[in-house]
Amino acid sequence: KQAVDAMGAKDYTTAISGLKKVYYRPYYRRQMGNAAYNLACCYALTSDAERAISWLEIAATDGYSEWDHIRKDSDLDSLRDDPRYKKLLEGK
């Protein structure tokens, strides 16, 4: 909850820290894809395309499959022209 609130407040450093805690705690397994997706958003919003794409790939591997949302989410606008982003969404 705190990490999502931090995202809303545009405090991406705090959000990233909190989301990583969620991602790496084993009892949050079913939330891993969502945490990874939100990490991708935070990194995209801080213009760190390399980490954003990496976390987006991890999110997909961990079961995040809201492809329509990924295509429309303005948090990811900075990635739209990245070939890795395009490849990830290819055929989805």
C-alpha cells in the first residue's frame, strides 16, 4: 500500500524500494507480477528505460498479462519506441 501511495505522490525512489520488498518476499508470490509491473512503471517514469524494460519482462514472466493495459498505460509512454518494448508486446 505504501509503495502504491508513493507512486501516486511521484516519490518513485520510495515506491521502488517498497515494491522490491514486495517482489522479493516469498509470501507475496501471487503479487510478484503486479509488483514487477509497477517497478517497470516507476523506472519508466524516471527515464530508466533499461530497468523499466527488464522489470516489464520480469512482470510478464511472473504472470502479468494485462496487455491492453500495458499498451495504454501512460506511465510507459517513454518506452513506446524502444525495440525491446515492441518485441515484448509482439503478438500479444
